[in-house]
Amino acid sequence: MADNAEESGGGGVAGAQTIRRAFAVLKLFRDQGSDLGVVHIASELGLNLSTTHRIVRALVAEGYLAQNADSERYYLGTGALLLGRAAHRNFGLDVVFPVLQGLAQQTGESVNLGVLAGDVAVVVERIESAQPLRFTQPPGTRVVLHASSMGKVLLSFNEEVQRRLLKGRSSLPQLTSKTVATVKDLRTELDEIRVRGWSTDDEESTLGVRCVGAPICDSSGTARAAIAVQAPAVRVPNERFEDLGPEVVRAAKEISTLLPPGHSF
């Protein structure tokens, strides 16, 4: 993000660079999850201090950032909170939440809702298991598609994403010793998932954790979101996959009927 580029972004829309920088600042707060100082913001984004001060002051004036009077660092303000709440409501997450809660209660395990974000899935909602032994994956967590149950159903029910992610590749990054190693093996599994309707993660993204996922499809049958039940491997023997799969599919289909008309994740 060169600091001396033209304000118009090299012939683009006037002011676009400033807007991009302001969003970059907000994304930094989103991803780092703590109070940040101007020097840190400037360093992380490759901006000079005067530019960073100007952007931060503008965001404070609009309520998207606020300043800690003691530390003089900044944090996300009420404007960001209200914008997030509005997105939460407009996506239909308020009506989806009871379905996630019901699935968590029915299975006794944690439940995640994730949405596509480029070539990963991002957790946007989570219900924690009440059991003391559980794996934590808070909202905002980025999930690799080829090594997770949510990711594999998204690949299976979204041909465009599958084509973009796998085109020209023969091998896949290994997150654990159980991660699918080749595109050929993954394609075989994706075909099986499409027929069955649900996917598994057999300690492929994190050792000791097993998951079952199902797609949330739009009217065309394309998935841009998915849900997954996630549990310690000791509570999910092989035969439990067969029990959890249909339960997760039922919840995912119910969610798809609850989303506002014309809305997709």
C-alpha cells in the first residue's frame, strides 16, 4: 500500500485510495482484536504517521473508532458495533441462531457457521459445547477449505470455488498427518460428499478434533455458507459420523429456508 500513490489510485475513482486505507485500518482492528496505537497501525499498513493520524481522526469523528483516554490507543467504536449488528440482522443470523443452538443441544457439541471469504471460510457464528473438553474456534477464525468439514462441503457444492482453488494443482498443503494430500484424492472425496450431503474432518485440520459439516445452499443449489459440528476425537468414534451427518444436514436445510429472500452469504 504505497503511501505516495496518486489519490485517484492511478486513474481510478477519486478518493478510492483513501477509502481503501480507511478499510485497511478497520480490518486491522478486526483481525488483531485489541487496542492499537497510531505508530503500530502505520507500521502494519506501510503508511506514514501523518496519513495514519488523518485516517484515524476521521474514523473517530464518524464513531467507527474511539480512543482510550488512559493509553491513548484506539479501539473499535459504536459505529462499527452498530454496522456489525445491522449486517448480522440483514444476513438473517438472528433467526438462524436458534437453529444452531438446537443442533448444539441435540448433539452436545460445539457448532460453527462459516461463510466463504475468497479461498477460505470464515467462522461468523459459534455455539460452544457445554462440555468442559472442547476445541475453541471463535468467530473470525479463517478455515482452510480442503482440510475442514465446512470447507469440503463448500468446495463440493460450489463448482466455481472448487475450480478456482484446485485448477492446475496436484498436491495440497498438509496441516496434519491426516490432511488429504492430493487433488485427485480430494476430488474423489468431494464427489462422495455431494452424493451423501455431508462431510467429515477426521483430524485433518487439527489433531484431536473431528467435525461433520453440511452446506447451506441457495435456490440454485450453490453453497456460500456451511455449518459444522465440532468435537474432540475421543467423543466421535467412526460410527458417530453416521449419526451426526443427517442431523447437521437437517439443520443446514432449515437455515436455508430461514434466510431472507434474495439474501446469500
